Amino acid sequence: MVSNHTILTIAAFIILTTILQNFYRLLGATGDDIGDAQDMILATTISTSYLELAQGLAFDAVTDTSNAALANMSALTAPLALGPEDASEDSIQNFNDFDDFNGLTVSKQATGSNHVFRTHFTVSYVDPAHMDQSVSYRTFVKRIDLTVWRTFPPIHGTVTDTLRTSVVLGYFHFD
Amino acid sequence: MSTIIDLVGSIIFGGALLLIVINANEMASENQSVYNGDMLVQEMLVQTAHLVEGEFRNMGVGIPEGTRTILAADTSDVTFLYDADRNGVVDTVRYVAGLRSEMTSSPNALDRPLYRRLNHESLQTVGVVTVFRLKYLRRSGEEIAPPVALADLSEIFSIEITMEVQNPFTVLRSAGTQAGQREELYSSSLWQQTRLASQNFRR
């Protein structure tokens, strides 16, 4: 009889321990969510800072070096050649046009924390009628796609929150 | 005898169970208040940042080419031009962080008001921050030391805005710590962004 009661008590404790474990896991997960939200705020500030810099650049290398309005689309950088034009454009500070960001991957430590974020840039021509579609021919509209994710502290588990942002830049000229 | 052992055992296990549940309950409520504080701070920061960045990104809009966009630039005080209501008339906007002494009602000693002034209107409080720091950069990325001299104002290519908001109420205060002492722990959230001093520089 006593052993039956003991077994029942042990079983009840196992159930209780399982419930408690789940309870504490839930508490921890909520804390992680709040921390992730702060990370996403930092990721947003990083991505918008880069986008702001990109938007301050010329539309294309050819429009950076000329004050005349460009009418001939074939003068633009070839779709497969989007990226820095030469070795001197080796950092964001030295970029002179929007598509120099193509293929770039940079890491940045967020101010006020030790969290490090990596950003990857892709620039492509897009169809002006369908901005979401990258095309393999020249148009007067380019899109920059950014992906920002945290690399330090390392992500626990399998899910990595990645912030994806895109901005479209069209060519225009004031006469 | 076995009944007595059962009773004693039940009392011990029941007591342990009660302690565990009370402890879990206490921890849940403590965490709930911390998480709520964190969330509140993030919401406050995003709201303030939304307003500030909305205006900073329009800096220079409607300003004739060759006209200086920034009129005055200091560590936590900036005055710039843009056509705020798109009526063709250039407006002067000033953002300035007030003094900590102006927020004596806040339990957080680092809290200071963030003011906005449009043209000649009086200063309006648009948020409460603990840090509102502006860094001015040339096109080369070199920093221009504040307060920026009049001759260097047109050299400002981008502005780095750093803003921190803290919860007015402490998360953790050790025994004996008085309100406002910095041994307290506050929830905080940080925003740092680089903005161009003027759009449409180059096309």
C-alpha cells in the first residue's frame, strides 16, 4: 500500500516537474522575444542607415560623372557588372553610385551593446511596371535588397531572425 | 503506523509543492513586470524615433540648390530647414534635448525632455529620452566637432542620431539605494541611425 502511494507521489512529482520546466521555458522564451525585438530595432537602424547612404549616391557610375541627362539606357552599367567599378571603391565611404553595394557583406557592432550584425546587399535592375521583379536587362530603375542578421552573440536554436529591406531608386535629372 | 508515515510524507511533499508553486508564481509576476517595462521602453523609443526620423529624413526638402540646410548644429541641438507643410514656404525646425533638471517629476534621474520647435512657435515636448546625441560627418566620414562652426555647416553630409530611452521606473533596486541613484537598473532601448543632411545630393 505504501509503495503504491510512493509511486503515485513520484508520478505526481514527475508531472509537476514537467509542467514547471515548460513554465520556465516559456518565461525564458518571452525574455528572448523581448531581446529579439531590441535586436530588430538595432537591425532596422543599421539597415536604414545604409539605405540612406545608398540613396545619397548617383544612380549609376555614368550618371555620377556626367551632368547631362542620360537618355541612352545602354550607357548604364551592364546587369552582370553591377558592383564597384574598380579597386578604389573598396569601402562604402568610397562608393560613388547606387549599385556599388552589389554583393557587399559588412559586419557592424551596434552602439551600446556587443551585438554584431551582418548585412548583405544585392542590387539589381527591376522592371518599372513590376518593382518586385529583378530583370537581367538595363532599366532606369534599380532595387537594393538588404538582409541584416545578428552574428554575435550566436543564435541559439535553429531560427535566425533576418530583417529584409528593399528600396527602389529611379533615375531622374533636373534640367 | 503506515498511515502516519503516509501523512507525514504527504505533508512534506505538499509543503514542497506549495513552495515551488509560490516561487514560480512570484517569478512569473516579477518577469511579467520586467518584460512589460522592456516592451514599454521599446514602444516609447520607436514612437519618438518615428517622429524624429520622419523629420530628419525630410531635411532639405523644398530648399533651393545652394542654400544651406542646417542652420545650427551642436551635440544635442540642431536647427534645419525644410518645407514641412509643402506649401512652398521654407520652415525652420529645431530639435533640442532639455536639461535633466526639467524632468524632476521623473523617478529616473537621467530622463530629459526632447523638444521640437517649428519656426517661432514655443518649444513642444515630443518625447522623453536619456540620450539624444548628434554626430556630424563630412562626406569622407570624418567627424566635425560640435558645435559646428558656421563655415563648416555646409560641409555636413550626414548626421548620426543616437537616442536612448529608459523606463522611468527602476527594474532592480538594491536595499538602501535611494531613488535616482545610479545603482538602480533601468530597462533601456537604443536607436542609432545615420541620416543624410540633404536628399538629392547627386544623381
